[in-house]
Amino acid sequence: MTAEATSLSEIAARPDFIATGDPGLDAEVDKADGGRKFQLLDYTELYRLWERQQWATQDLDFTQDRVDWHERISPEERYERLYGLSAFFIGEQRVTDELGPIMRAAPTEEMRIFLSTQIADEARHVRFFERFYDEVGVLETDGGALRDRMERVERNLNDEFGELFDVMLKGKVDRLAADPSDQVTLVEAITLYHMVIEGLLALTGQHFIISYNEQQGTLPGFVEGFGNVARDEHRHVAFGARFLTEMAAADPRYREAIQRTLVESLPIAEGVLRPPFAPDDDDEEFELFGVSMAETQAFAAQCLTRRLKVIGLA
Ligand SMILES: [Fe+2]
Ligand SMILES: [Fe+2]
């Protein structure tokens, strides 16, 4: 299918990614009236796509990944890669646990059925990272030194990660759990969850990490599984774009809720994209996964802008 893809643009052009109807993948949206013309899938079409895009973590083979991680990737590079891997592992666990009240608060049965499939997807993503860490032995090298570094990375993750996942997302979801009829909070939660955490953070990290591994010829089992995770995320983001398009058109209070949530969360999300070891003042030169921080931010901004344009907000 796409194992031979070697660049970011080739990855973004995967037919199974395009099939999700995520506007972030379509350069046509950049044109003057591209946003207005863009056709999003409806909730039932997204559900049917979920049935056709199933995969199993237990089908992945991490044998070569284990060799690559311990013998072909340097200790320094393992440390740099751990930031992204750990952010994903922790992030997948958080979003799995928070989606239930969002599903319950969605106003139609079609939405709730799609969001129920998404809960299953997020659980599978946690299992994917758990299997990768276990079978590759991600934390068992250097006589424990790497484990010490990992703990430092996790401590560094906590500030902005904690703010985004454990304060902002959890706060909105707790409000929804207490009052599922609060549709303004539902719009805020889906803006934060589907547009910012999945659309901006997850898909940006996934594209660059997959592209880098394909260029280096490393971690083939991980690349296959993470490609499946990214396809799931595009489907989730496509749901978010559909939902927010309908809500923004229905009531100016919902438009304001989307804008308010973006304003409060985007600076924190940008901090999450920046690893703790990145210098503050050199976004052009500092590279991770073969691309500069400036390129990473530009990619994230372009995809977000396309989605907001389709929603009717950019
Ligand atoms: Fe996920
Ligand atoms: Fe997701």
C-alpha cells in the first residue's frame, strides 16, 4: 500500500488517509473558495469507513524494530525519540479515558455511534504503544540509564501536557459528565479534543515520525502500526470537522466557543510540540526527526487552517 512512501507529502497522499475526508490533507482547500466546496463525510459514512479500516495490534511484528532500537539507533537518538513516543503513549491513554462523556453528550444517535467506535480506536492505540514498548524493550537499555532519562522526559512532559490534558480537557469533560445537555461545553471539548489534540498535535507528530522512520529504514513494525493509528486519527478529525461545521452554522454561541477554545489552547499545544531539550530561540536550526521546529509548526498551522476554513472560521 504505502510502505514505500519516503516523504511527508507522499504520506499525506495515502489513499486510505484521503478516504477519511480530513480537509487538513487537501491542498485544494487552500484556494480561495476551496473551503466552501469541500465535501465532508457524514457520520454514517464515517462509521462505515471505520468498519472497513480495522486492524489489530497483535498482527504487527516488532522483531526488526527491537534490533533497530538497540543496535542501529544511537543512545542520543533514542533519547530524542523518547519524547515523541512518550507523549503519544501518555496522550492516547488520556484521550481514551476522556471520550465517554463526550460520546454521551453528542446530540444525535449517528454521532454517538461514531464516537463509540472512536473509543475503541483510542483503546487500541494505547495497546499499540504498550506492545511496542514491551516487545522492543524501549526502557531496558543502557543498564537503566535510559530509564532514568525517561523519567526526566516524563517530568518535562508534565507542565504543558498536564495543562492541556489534565486541566483543560479533563475540566471540560468533567463538566459534560455532570451535565450532558451543556452543548457549549460539548463544542469546546470537541474543539480541544478533535481539532487541537488530534488534528494539530497527534497528526503533526505522526506525519514527521513516520516520514523520518521511512527515510531511515528503521522500525518497520512501528511504522506499519503508527500508520494505522494516523489513519484512525484522520477519521476522528474528519468527524470533528463535520460536527463543528454543523454547530458553527447553527448558532453564533457555538462559533464563539470554538474560537475561545482555540485561543486558550493553541499556545499550550505549541509548547507540547516543542521537546524539553529544544532551544527556545532557534526554531530554524533545531531539528527533530529531520525537520526544524519552524517546519513542524508550519505544517501544523497549514492543516489547522484548512480545517478551520472548511468549518467556516478561517
Ligand atoms: Fe488515538
Ligand atoms: Fe483519536
